[in-house]
Amino acid sequence: MTFNKCSVRGKVYGYVNDEAGNEIQDTEKLKPIEFQEKDEDFEWYDQKLLDAIKKNDKDVNNFFTLLSVCHTVMPEHKDGKIIYQAQSPDENALVSASRTFGFVFVGRTQSSITIRVQDKEEAYELLDILDFDNDRKRMSVIVKKDGKIFLYCKGADSKVKERLDSSEKDIMTETDEHLNKFATDGFRTLCLAYRELSENDYKTWSQKMNQAKTSMEKREEKVKDAYEEIEDHLKLVGATAIEDKLQDGVPQCIERLARAGIKIWVLTGDKIETAYNIGLSCRLLTNDMETFFIEEESEDSVEKKLKEVRNKMIAKIEQLFDVHIDNRDKRLDWKDWGIDVMKFDQHRRNTNTTNNTTNAQRTNGHATTTTDTHSNEREPFEGFGLLITGQALGFALKDKIKMKFLELGTMCKAVVCCRVTPLQKAQVVELVMQNEKKITLAIGDGANDVSMIQKAHIGVGISGQEGRQAVLASDYSFGQFRFLERLLLVHGRWSYLRISKFLRYFFYKNFAFTLCHFWFGFFSGFSAQTIYDPFFVATYNVFFSSLPVLALGVFDQDVSADHSMSKPHLYTPGQNNEFFNKKIFAESVIHGILTSCIIFFVPYLSVSNTTRPGGMTQADLQSFGFIVATIMAIIVNLENALETWYWTGLYHFVLWGTIVVHFLFHFALYSTIIWKIFKTNYAYVGVAQAVLSTGNFWFTLFLTCAILLLPVFCREFFRMRFMPNKTDRARLNQKFRTEEKAAFVAHIQHKLRQSKRSIRSGYAFSQQPGWGPLITSGRMQSKSIIPTRQPSHTTNTTMPIFPKNRKNRVLNELSPKNLIKPDHNPQSGPQLVRLTHVPSS
């Protein structure tokens, strides 16, 4: 944050005018004023303020004295420089600005504040600090100098104006104009005021203050009442404008989050004009939005304004979307008309491209929609925006009208609440959570955001200049706002996909495993006899099906991170629960039931009437159970493979390793070595070797895999071919991009190799001796340069082959850089040209 503009007793400073008196908007072409000591980002162009300081202007001196005294900044002296440690970046910017203009805050003790003005130190006795809080939205200090007692106050303009003396009305009117201009330019504003106290007034108030601080009942209320009493009849000093620059990537981040269907509500402490302009600069609000402002100061007027805004919304909807709302008392909802609140352009483009000669009419609950396709030209409209002040919000959050406010908020594409307190921030979040049943995320960087962060489902803290309170109270934290885009559009979306597939697969594999017991019950008389080896029952979910699904749930991804961020619409399937819902759950259960049927009955029919090569039957319980268990372990893991989109070396390892471990485990478990070690009767000894040595088992395995996996493969193939969803199209798009990129890289590499060969072959002249000796000996009187060719006769001609006027062109054509043409095929190798001496006549 940097100090940018100011207003001192009705005079504005910081704007630069040309000779005609017009304001110069582009200050980049101007040279900033050089200061002896200033912050790195601070730039000032207006000479008038420095001239006022040089003239010892009383109002300007009082202005900067207040800035250098009224704060809680702690100075740190390091290497001859003063480094300020402030509770908020606003205070740091103001104290640093006062230092730049010659009012240097030097140090403080428990009872004093020292400043240096024009190399002269001034000491103030610190009597009291009336600290800032989010309800008062201001702070004050009471200091004493040269026998005079002053109260210096700074805070939000709405709060300071209430405390001004009636004689300050005219000055406040002029300052209000300056404040509105500051806010319109996107600056954060503060008002400054002071009051001179008599000794008796201060002593009387100090006694009340001490009583309030030592009170055992309602201490905080009594302290606030004491603050209110002394902070009265103030005289206006001026106002400040601080530039709070947006972090890199904030506009792009907000724009992409909006395209992803995420509704954004901004809860800020800035003025409504400042918030509006910041909303425009970060692309939360646009000029094509229908924006409503609610700034009323009573409950009845707020309720009336909400009703007025609602009627305007209805009229706009009926005008633009050809909708007639029959029941106006029913709650408004875009879904009733099939409109996505975040995608007006897409909807209106679709309606505009309908047949020009047809009219379509449909009824949606309480609304009738008529599409008049003769009017294709429509005014620009990007939805509704709502801005409400903190005072109006306090009334809007009351039980009587809070649902009306929420209705309008949900109809808007963006909502901005200005001059709000931390309690109001938490109340807004709670209102949305309790009534909309939506997942909420709150992000902030200061202590006043803590209550909001803790109230939301997901709290995100930004570590920065305003401390780490928000970070400590959050679920996630990072350094800049723009990282929220990656948190949601990449990691959040991947997590949803992974958890959805993890749950679907988990239900599937356990239903398939468990229901085989149920089918076996029909043959065992439901005697509780298990079909599997007890060791397999105990290890199925631990060793034979856990690692692949764990890898799926941790590493799987449909598209890359870059592709995911460039396609924000891929986030909407998660909002619509497209990957896990009641239908998906039912499909997983049915799939598991069918899998258990196939895995049980195909081996049953396959081995029921078969014998081993030795003549023994293969239809014993141990062999049948081992066959079913082996097919089960292979099928569920191959089903997992069909669910996987992102194949890595680790996934290959756990997938095929799990299947291999299954065979190794049972070979070892069913071997005679185990029987000899434990000396117990174990019915499965030798079963694995006996079963795996038969062709019937392998035929059954491949048949079962074909019956279960081929339909799944074909279903996915035809679905992706004829009914692809957003994710399928994105994956296909990414594949094409990857192939195009690989082809482009290969083409460039080929051209580079070709260029290198061309450069080398460009100097591959004939290996015959050159003309140097002939030139230096004087024997070469006349010459012509020709390509070597077989003469048509045996005698050398003394006549030049090329006419004289073509000699220069031929020399150019045979120069080294032209020996190989651009269309030369490098596969044929370098073309050598021999330079042959032709005797002169």
C-alpha cells in the first residue's frame, strides 16, 4: 500500500494539472519528485503539497503531525535507518508518507511519542490510546505538548463524520467530494480529525475511563461509552487516499472462477465507491452488468429498496429472456427458466440462434417462457450485480428480511458488501450455508477475516503484511490470492474425481466379493460355510485390492493441471454431482452384483463336471474356492485399471504387482513347506499347484475376464464416441494438443538438423587445389567459372561459355551460400561443385 492522494481542509493534493488546468491522467510520462528518504514504491508528482510544507502551512503541518502521532507503529533502528513495524499496512503507509514529507516518527515509550520535523525533534506526552476496533472503525490518541492536550482521530469517513462538530459542515461537504473522487479512482480512504481538550475536561473523562476499565460488569460497553464521549465535537483535518494495488493474477483468477460457475461475494471494509471500482478492475463487475446499490439507513427503507430491486430484476428478466413470471410471490430462481446465472452469454447466444420463424413456449413451475426468435439483436447483458453498505447490511440480515436479501444475492452474478464488520462477514457466510445448502469457501488475509474463515466450510488464509491471524485460523494457506485458482480448479477438481472413483470402485469390489458368499449359500444350505480360504477373506481388502485403488485415489487425473486451469468449465460437473450421486451408487452396486454372479457361476459350470489328468475330480470346495478367489483378485484390479485415466510407473507396479503377489502368496501358503512347519491339517495344501496346472482353469479365467471386461470396455468406447461428457472432450482435446505439439517439435528438430547439414555442406567444395598459386604467379590472365561437366569434344575451348554480362550472376549463383538451395533434399547428401580453370585465349 502507498500514500497516493490527500485532502487537507478542503484542498486536494496529489492530482497534477497541465497548463490549461486539466488533470493529467497518465503520470507515467511525468518525472516523480525526488525525496531524501522514501519508500521504494512511493511516487509523488504534485509540487503544491511540498510548497505548502515549505511555507509552514498550519493545516498541512497539522495533517502530517496527526499522521506521525496517531498510530500504534513500532520503530526499529537498523543500520542508520528506521524500519516501521505496523499492525496493518494502512498505518505503515501513512507513517512512511509522513516521514517522506519531513515528519519523521522517531520512537515511542510507554508514555511518550517523539517525532522529528525539519531536523527538530518534538516530544509528545502520550496520555491515552483509544484503540481501533471493527465496530468503532476508528482509533484515537490523546497527547500533550507545551501544556496543550490534543485528541487525534483517524478512521472510516462514515464514522468520523458522525463525530464532527456542527461548524465543520461546509468543510466536510468539500471533503466528501474529494473522498468520492478518491473512492471512484479505487483508493482506500480515511478521515482525519482532532480536538483540543482542556485540562479539566480531560481529568473528568480520565476518571470515567478508569472506572470503566476497573468495572466488574459490562466493562467493554462502559469503555466504548467513554470512547464515544471523548471522541465528539471533532474538527476535520483532512482525508487520505491509499492505493492498495491488486496482486498479480487477481483479475484473471476471479474471471476464471466465475467461468467455473463459482459465485463470488466480496465482504470488504472499503467505501462502496472504492469497492465498486476495485470490482471493475478485478473483473468481478463489468459495465454490461445491471448493478444495484443499497445504501439506505433504516430497516423500512432497506426492505423497500430490496423490493424495488426485485421488481427491476423481474422486469429485466421478462424483457431479455422473453419470460412471463405468473407468480411473483414465489422465490426467483434462474433454474426455473433453464438459465445459468454464471453463463448469460451462452444462454442468450443459444436463444438467438433458434429458428427465426418459430415460437416456443414452455411452462416452468411459476413461469411461462416464450421464445420470440424474430428479435436477434439484444443489448449487452452479463447478469446482475449488487452492492450494499454495512449499515444497510445490518438491517438486511435481520430475520424479517434476510431471506429477501438472500434471494436477490443468489440472483446476482456478484455481490459486494462494503464497510462490513467481522461479525457481519460471519453472518453473511452463515446465511448462505444454512439456507442455500451450498459449499462455502472464505478467503482473507487479516484478523478481521478470522470469524468469516472459521464459519465457512473451507477457510483459506493469505499470509501477507496483515499478520498471520487468518493463516492460523484457516484450513489452507498460501502467499497470494491467485493461487486460489489452482487450489480449486486443479487440486479441488482432481480430489473430487479421485474420491468419486475411489468410492464407486470400493462399493463395487466389496459387493462383488461379499455376494459370492450369498450365491454359495444356495449350495451349502446357508450353513455359514465360506467359499473362500479364511486367509483370503482376511487379506482381500488389505493385500489384493487396496494398493491399486489407493493409487487411483491419490494420483489419478483426467487432464493436466495446465489444461484444467485453461478450461474452467470442467469444474461444473463437480458442482452438479455428476461423478457421484444416487444413480452412480446404484450402478456400482448393480455392477458388483453382476460381477459376483459371473465370477461364481462361470467357474461353477466350468469345473462341476471336470476331472484332473490323474482322474480325480476338480469340483472340490478348495479348488473351486481358489479359482473364484483368483478370478476375483484379477477382475477387480483390471476393473480398476479401466477406471484409471493417468497411468504412471507406480500405478503399473502396484497393479501388476498385486496380481503377482496373489499368486506368490497362495503358492507359498498352499505349499507343503507351510504344512511341515506348522504340523497342522490344512485342507488347501497343494491346491494352487494342482489348479494352475490345468487348462480348464486358464480357459475359465480368460472366459470370465472376457465376459466381464469386454462389455465395460465397449460401453466406455461407445459412450466416449457418441455421448462424451465435458471431461471426455477435454481429454480428447488434450490428446490432440499433445500430438500436435509433438509433431511441431519433431518438425522443428528436423528443420534444425536440416539447417545444420546445409551449413556444413555449404562449404564442401571440390578437394582440388585452389587458384591461389595461379593468381600469385601471374599465369592466370583470364578465367571463367563453370560447373564441372563432361565436354562434348576432347579439346578445351578458349571461348568463355557464359557471356560477359552473365558473369556476375553466375558468380552469385555459385557462391557458397547458394550452393545448396532451400528445397535441397538432405537425404541425397551435399551436392559438390567443382571449380575448373578454363585457359584464356
